[in-house]
Amino acid sequence: MSFTVKINGSTHSVDVDGDTPLLWVLRDVLGMTGTKFGCGMALCGACTVHIDGVATRSCITSIESLGKSQITTIEAIGETPAGAKIQKAWLDHEVVQCGYCQSGQIMSASALLASNPHPSNADIDDAMSGNICRCGTYVRIREAINLAAQTNEKGG
Amino acid sequence: MIPDRIAFRASDTNLSRRSFLGTSAAIGGGLILSLNLPLGQSKAANSDSFAPNAFIRIGSDGQVVLTMPYVEMGQGTYTSIPMLIAEELDVSLKQVRLEHAPPNEKLYANPLLGVQATGNSNAMRGAWKPLREAGATARMMLVAAAAKRWGVDAKSCRTQDGEVIHVPTGRRLKYGEVVAEAAHMPVPGNVTLKSPGDFKLIGTRAKRLDAPAKVNGTALYGIDARPAGVKIATLAQSPVFGGRVKSVDATGAKAVKGVRQIVRLDDAVAVVADHMGAAKKGLAALKIEWDDGQHAKLGTEEIARELEQATLGSGAVAQNIGDADKAMASATTKVEASYQVPFLAHATMEPMNCTVHFPKDECEIWLGNQAVARVQAMAAKEAGLPPEKVIVHNHLIGGGFGRRLEADGAVRAVQIAKHVDGPVKVVWTREEDIQHDMFRPYWFDRISAGLDDQGRPLAWKNRFAGSSVIARWLPPAFKDGLDPDSIEGAIDLVYDLPNLHVEFVRVEPPGIPTAFWRSVGPSHNVFVTESFIDELAAAAKQDAVAYRRALLDKSPRAKAVLDLAAEKAGWGQALPKGRGRGVSLQFAFGSWLAQVAEVEVSKEGAVRIRRVVCAMDCGTVVNPDTVQAQLQSGIIFGATAALYGEITLKNGRVEQTNFDTYQMLRMNEAPSIEVHIVKSSEPPGGMGETGTSAIVPAIANAIYAASGKRLRKMPVDASLLKQA
């Protein structure tokens, strides 16, 4: 069956079963490989995208459930103010190691910052604990989110 | 700047590399055939480039290309190794572009391993001298070429930012302008390396070169390979190791939209589809009957019992000092214990995957791997082709931790690709990735010590049993019942122990593949040794730091890190009830590390790691930010294992499946981590694994301090810590 999905401002038509997870439509059908596969059960957060601005695990989100929603992926998150701040903070604070989980981390952090410009440590825990990093970049992720939030304070 | 996808073909000698001087005669195969650098296009080798050795090529545009023998899996090698070249060559880091080295054990073997692999925390240790020498050699030849053109003495020239400068006249030549002549200069027999005082780049917090692509989704890992027309496959392998497929009913799977093909192998079934969603759905619809084979009843308890039994016999002597038996007999106090550590999965965030195109007369492979020459050799064997007919495209690695030192995934993908027209990407589900990992070995240790009337250890005896990964992976390194990895951390202890006897008994678990896992031998030995020395301190009724310190007169670097960690952690200062500090001290991977962990144990027995303070002496620090990052990383990795890591078997099957049953430490559980680095001008030590092995005993010792309970088996069992 054919579905129309809106991703990063563009409309795409895909012919897959309705229960196909968005993750595989992005990666395998549309070739947008920035969104990563980690567990397939919404346990690790590597596949996080924004659906109408809300951080969502694309590995368990069926294509038929999307309706007219706007999807944003790592490829375009830098075009949002929060996403750009998070990416900059990630670079300034040298967060990444192997980098594989970082698309998902950045998507979760961007959604957090967009909805909560000054998150507390508890807010960061709540928003980020669904994202696993095997390289253990948690300490720097927390610091980078705080750094990005400080730029909010400065009106940036 | 960073190569994500690079093709190479070992046998291809068509490309002219006439300017390979010095080592060029040894080259034979191993030439770059094609490049695909999405993050910055590199020019193919051309006739006017200058390549004084196997690592460096400088084009007439002045671009320095480093042929990188080590892979990037998060540990920062794609930044720290170029720093070595750039330092000695006097160019900025921005001028260096990377190409991944082709499979060529002769040219690109890690000098410390003897094979072309990135592991054992020794990329920097292996690269430190040869790559600086490579840079210095190139620099001297460029200077010689410029001096010759000017008709001046080379000694009157210096170099700076990619230029040769004639000091008396101020004349300058860019490197690119003299590459053609430099290629004909004699290769200097001896090169003088910069003294540490002259370092401009080494020792600085240079920014990671791979970071920009990793924050915007453009970095390409093996799993992102998409050769034209690629199909996606996923697989089910025999749930019992050594089992076989008995029957397959593919009716349901074939009816799934997007499923193209079912591939039946002896011990696995793969579903090939247009996308992974269809492949997974098809796999779920397959009805597979398995013949479980001889390991159908195997359980972890049986394996542990066998290892325990083995420690009652005798093993290969790893180290003997003095006469431990005699000293034991004269001891005032005797302390005995046994320790166990479990099988562990790697659970790299990028699940196992490999893409293969196998049009019979050659085989093309896309993956991310720590040992490309091994991949090429094993894939060639499976494909029935000579190695030079196997093209390997290596990628950035989404977590290695030793898992990607193995080529089992490539072999499996070749088996599947034999049956598929066109390229096929085989992607393991997380469940397959965990259940068919090659596991960190289970080890059982029997350890004892005899103390004198002052509580000092007179005698130390340790016999442990487990698998030797080296015996399978690098057979020549397993000699006389021993291999250097299995015993690291159990011998050559930092402590002054006058009578010591350590034995290893190799026992392979039936049917279960074992492999390297971040910090491997030390991941087990340091846990045992540092827990047991804590037991001795307790038996002697002495402070854990003071007890260790008194045994360190022959290990000044160990004493220095212990003192620093204790001071920074506030060792000895009071903590609230339910909290405790534990210390560990380690020499492993060529570096000294002390850690103090602070934990909280709840009434229910839940353990929370609050804070970790480290003091590190890893010799010369090439990039302090990388050292800090690797310690943070290693500590989280080890803490995850200490709190949660355990692979168990029941009826021959791995019981854990995904991150719900094989848990990872998460953001809300991550401790604060402080890293203090001891200044040193000694050669660099290894960094990637040290944090992992040292944190486990620090946590166990902190739990003891907090609760009075000594945990001798990992992972932490909260039920043992629950207050009655």
C-alpha cells in the first residue's frame, strides 16, 4: 500500500505494508541513514526522530500511524534553533565517541531544549535516560545540554 | 577529511606508486584502488606526489594524506594519530587527510600485536614511534629537496606550517612545490624526533576530526552502506550453539510484502527483502525447526562447575616469585577466596552487520571492522577466492569493544550472499546480536594469601580457569598453556609481593565462542586482584589505601596515582550512612591508574554509583581530552558490567535477548567522573580499556565499605546486599 509521509519539509510516497516501522522507511526505502537502528523495541533511543516536534522512537512507529504528521530527522534538526544549539554544544564540548547513538541523543536533547529552555538535571535524566550510549558519553551529554541551555539564557 | 568508505584491493598494482621510497620494495600488493571520501574528496595518488613511506603521501597541492593503519571506533585515533604525523611534519592538523590502510599485514601490522588490528589499547603505543618517524623522515626529505634547489645547506633551513624556510634569507617553499624533488632524495637512515619541549600539537586538546559528521547524521558506518540495488537480509541462527536447521516452512514469510528470498544455511536461515521491516516481518513468519545438537542441555552452572573443578588441579605457571607455599606455611594469617566473572556480550550500539556482493569471480564487502586483513582472509576462504579478489570497504565503527576484531559476521554474510543475486546487506537484530555474540569468557579464580604478624602479604597464590581468546585468534601467541592477555593484571603486580605463584588453566566452554571484550584479561584479573588486596587490608584491619601504599616502594608511578586519587577523592573523610568509598590500583595496557568509587547501597540492596575519581599516568599525553573521554567511557562500560552485565545459558540457549534483559547503564545512573592526569614524558601507555577493568573492583570495594558485604561474583547481586 502506498503512504505519503512528510519528512524534513519534503513529501515522499512509499509503497510498503502499513505496519512497517518508520525507521526502515527512512533508512532502507528513502536512504536517509542518519537515523540509526539499535534495538527495534524502543529500548535504546538510537532511532529517535521528531514527530510534530515530539521525540519519538521510529523503530516502533508504524508508517500507517503517521497521518499528516511532520517528521524531522537528524539530517534536518540543525535547521531548528534548538537543534542547532545542541549540535554546536555537542561539538564545543566534544561529546561524540563512536558516534552511532548520537543522532538519537541529539534528537532527544533537541526536543528537550525546544520544550524546556532551562532543563534541570532531573529534566535531563527524564528526557535522556531512554537513550543508551555504550561509549558512556553521558557525562558530556549532560554538560553539553547545560551548555546549550546557557546560550538560551544569553538570549542566543 | 575522514574516510567513511574506502575501497582497496590488495593485489592491484596498476596504480603508480613509484615514489614509495624506502619501504616501497616491500609493498607488493596493498595499493589503493579507489577512494570514496564523502567528507572531503582525496586526489588519487599521482605521479608527482611524494610518498616516503607507507603512511604518508604529499601531493603537489601540499595535501598530506595519512594512510591510517588504525580504525576509529570512538577512541579518537582518527585525531590522535594524525597529530603525530602533523607534529613531526610541521603541518597543521587541517592539512592532514586520512585514508584507511588496505589489508596488508606487512605494511600495516600493529608493531605490538604483529597483525593489522586495532585493539588491546595499543594504537597509540604502536604508532608513537613509527608514525612520528614517518613524519620526521618526510620532513627531512622535503628540507633536503628545498635546500638542493636553493643550493644551500639543509641545516640552514627550518620548517613551519607546511613550508620549508631558508633562515638566513627568509626564502620559503611550500611542501607541495618540492614534492617531485623530495621523492628523489635519499631516505635518511636516522631521523631526530622533536623533543617534548618543542611539541606544538602533541599535548593539546585538538578537536576531534570525526565529530562534525557524527552530529549531523552524515557519518557512515558499515550498516549505512547502500551499494546500488542492495537488498536487506536478517537472520535466525541456531539458538543452541552448534545446532542445525531441521526444517523450514517459508510459506508465511514469502507472503510478506517486500520479501524476496529465503536463504537456508546449515545452521541459520536468512530472509532477504527490500527493507529491514519486511525482512524482520518475514523472519517472524518463518517456521523453523532446529536440531539442537549436543549442547541442548548446556547451562551456565555446568560451565562454572567445570571451571571451579579446574582450579583444583594445576595449570600453566604464569609467574613465580620466591616460594609461595613455604611462605604460606609460615604465615600468621591465611586468607582464601574464590571469585567468578560471567560471560558478557559486547552490545555495540551498531548491531552486527555486513554487506556483501559476490558475483562469483570476486567478492566485495562493506563493514566496519577492527581487523580488515582478518576479514579479507576469512571471507576469501569462505568465498573460495584468493584474498586479492576480496575487496573490503571499511567504515567508521559504531562500537568495537573487541567485537569487531572478529570476522564471523563477514563469513556469515558471504554464506548468505552466495545465494543472492546482487548485493545483500545482512543486519543482525539486536536479539541475534546479543544471543550470537562471541562472549567475554567466564572465569573462575581461586586465590589465597598468607600475612605476617604485621598484616603484610608474605605469600600470594592465584589459580584461575577460563577460555583463552588468543589461542583461537592468534594461535602462535598461545604458548606453553599461556597467553599474554589471559594473565595480564594477574602477574607483574604493582605490589611488592616476595612470594607469588600464579597459574592459568585453559578451559574452553563447550560450543560457546569467546572473544576479546574491552579490557579482556584485566577485566577479570584486576577485579580479582584488587578485590583480594582489599580483603587482605580488611583482614589486617588496615585502611585500604594505606595498606596498598605500604606495598608500593618499588612502584613509584603506582604510588603517585594512588596518592593523587585518594587526595582528590577525599579519602578518609566521613560519608553518610549507606555510602562507601572503594579504591582500585592497576597497571595494565602500559598505564597506571587509580580509581576511587563512591557508592550508595540502599536498604533494598540497590547500588548507586555516585562519583568516580581517577588518577592516571599514561606517560606522554597526546590529547588530554581524549584521555579524559576514554576514562569516562571505560568507567561507564565497566560500571555497566559490574551492575548488570551477565550472559547466562539455559538449555543451550542464551537467556538474554535485548536491552530489557541485558541492561545498560543509562544517563540517570551515570556517576560524576573526575579525571586527574599525572604529567609525564615517558612514552604513551594505552587508554581505551584501562577505565573498564579498574572500575569493577573499585565498585565492589566501595560496596564492601558501604555495606560490609564482600561481592566475589559479578555482576552485583542486590539480593545479597538487602538489609534483613
